[in-house]
Amino acid sequence: MKHEPLYNWMDALVAYVRSGNADLTNRQMALLLLVYHTNGPHTVRGLASMLGVSKPVVTRALNTLGGLGYLRRERDEKDRRNIFVTRTNAGAEFLENFKGFIVGGNDRRRLRLAHASG
């Protein structure tokens, strides 16, 4: 089917919404994935550059993700002026659970069938 990837993404997002987890924006999710799946150390400036957005945009997303416990800011011990964005156990657990929505298998097929017949 031509739109299979979009149906898979729809199924994953519907399962995520139904899970009751905190709703993350696409920007917040992209930031979270960058920190977890690219080599660090990560800084606000570097993350803003990777996303093609301003530093205040990244700061706002970090405030939310930090409040959820998914990322943490840590001061560089070598140069106290630098702040690094680091991973947390809660963030790793969130992404592992989210991965389950993407690879959901039978649940996705059932959702797609319900959507097609509805």
C-alpha cells in the first residue's frame, strides 16, 4: 500500500495518545531523540543548530522535557560556563515505551482494520 508508513505512524501516535503519557510536541520529540540517538556532549546551541531553530525554542522544549524528567541540564565541571543536556533513566524508559507503539504489530493491524471498517 502506498501510504503504509503514514498508517503505521498514525497507529503509533493513536496508541501513544491512548497511553495517557504526556503529549510531546514534534519539536520536543525531535529534541529528545537527538539527545538519545546522537553523540554528545549536547549543548543548547548545538541542538538548536541541528534542529534549525533558535536557542530560546530549544530552551522552552528543554524546560518541558526537564520538568518531565526526560532530560537534564548539567554544568560542565571543566568550564562552568557550559551547560550540557544529558539523558535520564526516565527519558530512556519513555523512548523504550514509545518504541513499543511504533513496532506494535497486532495492535496496529487491529487499529487499521477498525479504521478501515469505520
